[in-house]
Amino acid sequence: MPSTDEELVARSQGGDLDSFNQLVLRWERPIYALAYRVIGREEEARDVAQETFLRAFRALKGFKGQAKFSSWLYRITLNLCRDWMRRERRTPVAQAPDGVDIIELAGESTPSESIEALVSRHELGRAVAKAMSQLPEEQRTAIILKEYHGLTFQEIADQLDCPLSTVKTRLYQGLTVLRKQLREAGAASTFDK
């Protein structure tokens, strides 16, 4: 049975580097995904993910466990993304490939999914990424944390240091704008629920 984050953190705080490496392996993909969704640039997202774990390692002795380890990592990642955007004075970019690589897509498909459905899903993903890049940072971050990372409203409020009602408003407004943009782009029929 795999160790919990709490167990791995406790052993890491005691000097067990292998336990920290297990935490990195467990969380590297979600942290990279968060950084990529916020920044929209592969190389910079990799740098942010790497810096997140470096900072977490340096500050691990001070981690008291008052929040989940994953929430703590998300907080570090979001702060680094904000720092990067301020430093670069850039807005996030949604990078989408020019063409569709059928071989790559085939690895993502389920046996019952047709190539047409797979391509359609991929195109919807690109349309969503483009629309997301046009949202204000606060709305985009709330949507990313809720829809892509499954955080609760309260966890998002804790991450962003804002009231619960503010998170709900940002999410509602952001999703409303996304639906409108996707509808205008002709991609909303799949997105509307």
C-alpha cells in the first residue's frame, strides 16, 4: 500500500530524501499541468514546476501540515506563476499545435472512440485553451483550480487568500465568458452543460 502524502512528508522532514523523491514523482505532473495552464508556455512551466519542488524542499521543515501538502504545492506554484507573469509582463499564451498528430491522438483514445470524436475533442480543447488565455488572471486561475485540479471552493479561497464568495463570482463570471466565446467560435455545443 503506497504511503500517504502526510507519511512521506513526515519522513522527508526527518531527512529521508527517497520519501521526498516519491512526493515529487507523485505531484510533478499535476504541478506542471497547473503551471502550464496558468502560463501557457511549456519551457517556463517546466521551470516553474522545478522551482516549486526546490522551494518545497527548502521549506519542508517549516511545513506544519495545517493544509494538505498538495494545497501547499499549488500555492507555491501559483505564486511562482504570478511572479513569472509580473517579471515577464506578459499575458499567458495558449499554445496549441498547428496540426493534429493522429498517432499521438490514438494513444489518448478509448477503444470505442472514433477518430472523428477524438479530433473533435482535441479541437474543443484548443478552443477552450484559447478562450482561457483571454480571461483575466483571477478568473482563469479559479477555473483551472476548480475544473482541472478538482479543488473545492474553500480550498481555492484558501489558495488565493480571498473570500469564498469572491471565488464563486470569479468562477461564474469566467465560465460565462468562456461559454460565450466558445459559442461564438462554434465550439460551445459540446461545452455547454
